[in-house]
Amino acid sequence: MGQNLSGTDWKLLYASVTGTSHVKAGLPCQDFSLATEVETAGGSVLVAACSDGAGSAAMSQEGSRLACSQFVATASRMLTSRSVGDCINYPKVMEWYREVAGALHARSVELRCTPRDLACTLLTAVVGAGWAVLAQLGDGGIVARETDTYELIFWPESGEYLNTTRFITDADFEAHLQVAFRGYVRECALLSDGLQLVALNFAERNAHAAFFRPFFTTLRATADPAELVIDLRAFLDSASVNSRTDDDKTLLLATRTVPGGGV
Amino acid sequence: MTEQVPFKADQTPFGQISFADNPEPRCPCVLLLDVSGSMQGAPIQQLNAGLAVYRDELAADSLAAKRVEVAIVTFGGSVQTVTEFTTADAFTAPTLTSQGDTPMGEAITQAIAMVTDRKRIYRENGIAYYRPWIFMLTDGGPTDSWKSAAEQVRQAENAKALAFFAVGVAGANFDILKQISTREPLRLDGLRFRDLFQWLSSSQQSVSRSQPGEEVALQNPATPGGWAKI
């Protein structure tokens, strides 16, 4: 897939890598991620999405791919077809997610399967100049930096137990969609649950800053983020990461092109 | 202690990435074992041998060894916690001896209390966890009052607070086991404790690495050649 990793306002870097348990079981990578920059009347807007297909769902790799591409298409369309200010509210975000859920249901009809067979999480960031809409359904994490702190926006939504979570294909997903609004976000990251144990601090329920900082420092300094994709994939597939998780893992990073990520 | 990951040490495109030092998620299991007088002889010997197999197989799986937590409660004459919750890599299989009657009701109540307490400790320490299991093995029936224990099992199962399994060895009172366990009690084929514990270990290895949304499909032990009969 061709990735346009540097736009006018953002440098983007993202990759999804198959977990060792999926390799062993002959399963595909069920994670997916996608990011783009949309030119709007109100300036350039980052639209990013990350999705983790359920391990128990037969075609969730199809679900996670469609969820991300549909979200980016829907949000881009709405951002360019009306004033950007109209998009920064909870009902609008719900509308985007409903459209994604609708696309997944339609796809399940085409594939003659159930929506549950496409089950996946969906984490998204839509970031403009001075405003950000961050939304999460299911586990994984969204991390954003406005000033100095790498803030974990939501603690991963899951049931009591580690192997239970919410999916956008659930009939009652609307009750579990978490939406947050922030101001001037300089950098943000989306990650799938495969990285939760290494990137989040479970006792304090926040982001482990020392995990994110080196990535952003490097991304800020690089002229061409595309050159880092191989390194990111190598990291995600490294022995040290694989010793902590055997699940698929996704990391998506976005930093403003302004020096210092717009510090 | 925080792990520093030297990423491509000579080129370090991302510098030193530090990993969060989180405890491993836990998969707790109480083995609730009947050691009453009737287990004397071959049954208790085979049970002990089965426990040793269980220990070896869990410890050999590096992820399960850190994630599966085992506790052992026995009932025979009295209820005893033989092993407090311990991760599989630190677990040593006890040698159990048999004696006395079968206070099963009290043992179940104690196992449920231990699981509830364990979950509280996990939550307080930011440890993620899987649904706890109580796995009961008996060759008889309760000699104490068991109705309130059965009610507790039913409520806990309805709340998905735990999963309760009951396995009866020859001589077990299946009428009562069926009233205690919401899952169909299994009948151990002969004294195949070894096969049973191999199954338990491999089931817990699957659960301890299961991902969100994954209902772990346990291998049916009641198939021809399997250790159980329904």
C-alpha cells in the first residue's frame, strides 16, 4: 500500500505486524492502521485510524481494514463538505462511527457472513489547528501530547477480564464509544492492544512516556518518515517485543512538521 | 526495574525505547481436591502423579508459567489450603494424603472466597487477569451442608465471576454434583488423573494467551479416547 507519510502539517509513521501466535496458527495479521492529511477550509487536518480484528472472528482482518478505510473516507468527506467547526461535536463523531458500523454490516451481507465475523475495535484521531477529536471503541490506546505530557486519553475499554472487549460490530457499540476533545495536539499515537503491556502503565493507568518519546524524537528529526517504516516494523517484530506479547501489534505515530512537533 | 531495549544498537533509529514494567496478566485457578478416606490407595497416588504432570507441563510453557496462578484446597476430614495462589513457575506439586469425611460445601465456599480476594488484589495492583477457574475433583459426595455453596456457585457463574468445573471419580455422587456445578459434571474414566491434568494444563495455556474477544474453545475431554465421560 502506498503511504503518503509527509503532508504539509504532519509527519506520519505507522505499521501493523503479525503476532507470533498468529504466525504459528497460520492466521493473517488482523490489525490495520491508516492515516492521512485532509485539506479543509479550516486548514490541514490529520485523520488517523487503528483497528484490531477479533481473534475469534473468522474474517476480522477484512473488518479492521474496512473500519479504518471507511472511517478515513467518512471523516475526510465530512471535513471537506462543511465547515470544520461543525465536525467537532459528539453527535458528529457518533455519525462517523455509525457509518463505519453500517459499512461493516453491508460488507457482511456481501460476504454472506455475520457482522460478528468482521468484529474489530476502532481507535481514531482527527486533529486540526487548535482542536482534536479522539475516539475509541474497544481496547488499545490513544496517546496525545498538547504540552509536555504524553497523555493516555482513555484507559482501554474492556470487560473485567483481559480477553473480553467491545467491538464496533456489536449491536450496542454506541453505549461504549468513548469520545474526548482536546486543544492544540502536537503529537499523537494510536496503538493496538498487542502493545498495551509495553506501552501503558497498568498500575498508574497512563502512558509510559519513555516508550513514546524516542519514537517521536526520531520522527521529528527525520526528513522522510517513509524511511523509518522498515525500522518500525523491525521493532514491532523484535525479540524483546515478542517476548512480551504474541498478539498482532500496531503503532501509528503523527507529529507536526513544525520543528519540535510544534512545541 | 525498567527494561531498556537497545534497538539496532549500532544505528538506533528510535534511540532507547523503554518498556513499561507491567506485571504479567494472571490466569488464576483453584484446584479443589477431595482427599477424603475413600481416596486412599491408587486414587490418591494417581492424583499426586497427575499434579506433578500438571506442574511440569505448565512450567515448560514460558508464558503460561508466568501467567497461570495455582492454588490448592483439599477437603478430607477438614478443609485445608495446601498451596496459596502461586505462579506456575514457582509452584511445587504437593504430596497429598487421604483421611476423613468430605466437607465439600465448606471447601467450595472457601475456594470462592479465595478467588474473590485474589481478584481484589489484582485490581489493587493494576494486574490484568482472566476469568478464574475452580476445578473440583471428588470421588464422593458432600458430608456437610452444601446448598448454600451451590447457590454461591450459581450466582458466581451467572455473574461470570468464575468458571466452576466438577469432575467425579468412580463413586462420586453425580446427582449432587449436577446441583452444584452449572456446567455438566464430567466423569473421570478410571483413574486417568494424568490425562486430566494434561488437559487442564493445555487448556490454561490456551486461556493465558487468549486475546480480547476470544472465547477459548476448550478441547472436549469427553470424546472417544478422552479422559472424561459426561
